[in-house]
Amino acid sequence: MKLNCSQSDLNVALQLVSRAVSNRPTHPVLANVLLAADEVTGKLRLTGFDLSLGIQTSISASIESSGAITLPAKLFGEIVSKLSNDSPLTLTSDHNSQQVELTSKSGTYQVRGMSADDFPDLPLVQSGTSLKLNPLSLSSAIKSTLFASSTDDAKQLLTGVNLTFDGYDIESAATDGHRLAILNLNNIISQSKDKNNSSNIEKFSITLPSKSLREVEKFLSTCDISQPINFFIDKGQVVFISLDEIITIRALEGSYPNYRQLLPDKFSNILEFDRKEFIASLERIAVLADQHNNVIKITTDSSANLIQITTDAQDIGTGLESLPVALNGESFQIAFNVRYLLEGLKVIDSNLINLSCNAPTTPAVFSPVNSEFNFTYLVMPIQIRN
């Protein structure tokens, strides 16, 4: 293998695929990135794969001879990142050697790698379901629910986001057992040339790991929003493709909980207030709440159009905020983890929000008012001990 390429292009590509390289690989070759040069296409393909998440991208290069090798992701990436970007790099590898010579205008480095034959094949779906998705809608579906997934590996299925495709629509949901975020989006599936095929696709659900979806979210932020993303799924393997970039994800196994049964059918108390004012009040009072147990109390008074937000950080201090609201219901007091509230409220795009609840011990639901997004954020209250 011998080629010339741009330092900046190679550096960006290495930073990208290295996000799919395991910090604690089960096999030494999984600590490496795969470099494959093809003189016919004039492309250098880079791949990182930890057996669950795979990222592949390509850069243009002047290739004298084709070849492939794997190199330590961290070491090789650090060397390339520190080289000058005002001259091309030359990569040379003898066919019988597991070593690459990297030459820049300032010096030469040799990096020992491993055979490309030892690197596992990136699983690419050959059959199964094929869709074209709107990248902006898909990004919203991920961003609006990802934060509510669990970080507890003992609840493995809850460490992912559940995506349900139904016709042209999608429902994205995530829960950690204390809160639940649901977003419904219409027409996420492209209705271009695949319209007839898409309408015949049966409803299906899949749960994808949050760690992998964070990489998909970054991937979507660089995509052309006017061009649909190719999405393939077969036997628990999901593939996203856009231009020269491919991301593969292994789905989590098992049936996601029936989260819709947690949503109350009706509410006896509904508050309507300004989202930004509420967030500002919560952020101020969180300074004290964070010092103790993150608990804040919301107290309503049906005779006044105000709520009081309070916290009591034992032996440190107390805080109180007042906020104007429109109240439909009785006076009540309810307590929450302030961090749960802030994380959910920050993904809502509406200026006005509703807080709907029945009792201090039953689920409370936050939802936008007059929004194009059908978003529901359920939070379990904290029991108040007098």
C-alpha cells in the first residue's frame, strides 16, 4: 500500500472512526482502525468497530498501490493530529510487513499494526427492511428522548432508545424507570421514489443503545438535511448510510416495556406557564438543591395565579422562587428531582408548557402547548415526608 493524502482529511476521518474503537477491547485488533486503500476508486477507507458500534468513512487520496492494514487508533491518531497540515502525508506499507511508514515534510514515523485479515467484517445488511429517513426528523427523535435513557447497565434494555416505525411515522421513547420521554413525528420516512414500498412496511420496533445513538446524532449533524438517510435493518443489525459515511449498530435484545400504560388517562390539575421563566427559576434554585438531594417542591394556590418553587438544603440554606401560572384545578404540593425537570424542559421547543398531574404521588406529565412536535415527558414525583 502506498498513497498520498491530506493531513486534515486523514485527521478528521481518524477522529470520527476512533469513536467506535473500544477503550477495553476484547481482542487486540479491536483497539485498531482499519485502513484500506483502493487505487481504482482513489479512496482511503477507514473503519472503527467494537462489535456493537461500527463507523466507516472514506477520504480522497492519490493511491499508487492498493492495500489494507490495521493500526493502533489512539497512537496513530495522536501522531497524525500533531503533523503539519500544510503539506500532504505519504503512507507506505510493504505487503509482507505489518508496519506503516508515515512521512510528512517534517519527519518520518513507523507505526506497527496488525493484519487487516484479523479485523472483523463490518456487518452490512444485505436484506431485510430498507427505508429512507429525513435526517432532521431522525435527529429530533434521538435528541428529544436520549437523555431519559438509563445509565445503569443492570437495566440493559433501558440503556437504549426504543424506535417504533409505523407507516411514514416514528415514535421515539426512552425511560430510566423514574422518567419517560416520548416523541411522535409524522412523515419521517421519505415519500420520494420509495413511497409505494414504504407504505407496505409493517409496523416494527427496535431498541438501540444510547452510546451508539450519540454517534448517530453527531453523524446526522453533518448530513445534508435535504437528502434522506439510508436506513437498513435486519436480524437486530441497523445500518445508517450517507454519502461516504456508514454507521452500524447492534440492537439491544428483548421487548421494551409497555411504557404507554404509565400515562394517566386524564388529569385533575393542569398548570400552564412560560418554559424559559420556569427553567430560569429552576436553575437558580438548583444551586441550593444540588447541595443536598436535588429535591425541589412546587406548591400551587388556586386563589392566586402563582406557584412557589422551594428547596431546603439542610444545614446550608433554603430557596424560594415564585412564578406566574394559569391553574386549572385544586391547590396541591408536589416534589421532583430538579435535574430531571431541567433535562426534560430543555428539549421542549415551545414557549408555553403544561404540567399535568393528579396527586403528589402519581406521575406528572410535561408537554408543550401549541407545538408542531407531539412530545410527552413523564416524571415520577418524589414522596414528601413531613
